[in-house]
Amino acid sequence: QVHLVESGGDLVQPGRSLRISCAASGTNFANYNVGWFRQVQGKERESVAAITGRALTPYYADSVKGRFTISRDNVKQMVYLQMDNLEPEDTAVYFCAAAWGYVVDFRPLNPTQYNHWGQGTQVTVSS
């Protein structure tokens, strides 16, 4: 089991940067893949980025590729999302999620693959 808590959401101006964090508790954190997803009220949850547990391979949605960077520290049990050149369209509640890393045909950017979710943190991009 793994418990996730997001933090760092804020109101930022377009073009600025923000880093949000996901703190994990529980055992064997390095055995879990972790993803970031976002959701605007009334719309479907959207994939943002994901990172595998031990190989630390990153995956990005096309909408954030080149602007966002996902990273993790397995010793600290933390996952980060560095968001640069933010756009108003990035406004959403951001969730981190974890999934057991030893699954055949795992699809890292598919939210249905994840069964542990945090409560979310609000990111608002506005002038």
C-alpha cells in the first residue's frame, strides 16, 4: 500500500514556473510507477507525465512535452513535477497516482492503470 499527498499548487502568471510535489508513505515505494494527472471541473481527467519506479523512465503527454519535467527521489519517497512556461490551459487540479510497477503491458499515461491517488493540488495560471 502507498499513501500520496500532493503539495505546492499555487496561482502563477503565464510564462512562469512552478514545482509541485507528491509525498509517498508506505513500503517499497521504488516498486511503484507514479503518474501526474490533472482535471478541470466538468472535464475528464487528463494525463500529464509518469515515471517508472526503478529505471526512472519518464513519459509525457504531448501537451506538456518540453515544458514539464517529472522526477523522483526514491530515498525521500518524493515525486516532483517541474512546470515551466506555464499557460492558462494548464490550470487544473493536479493529482499524483501510483501503480505497482510489475504489470505486463503497463500504460503509464493511462489513469485507469493507477489504483492509489492523492487528494490533488490546485494550480491556477492567470495574469
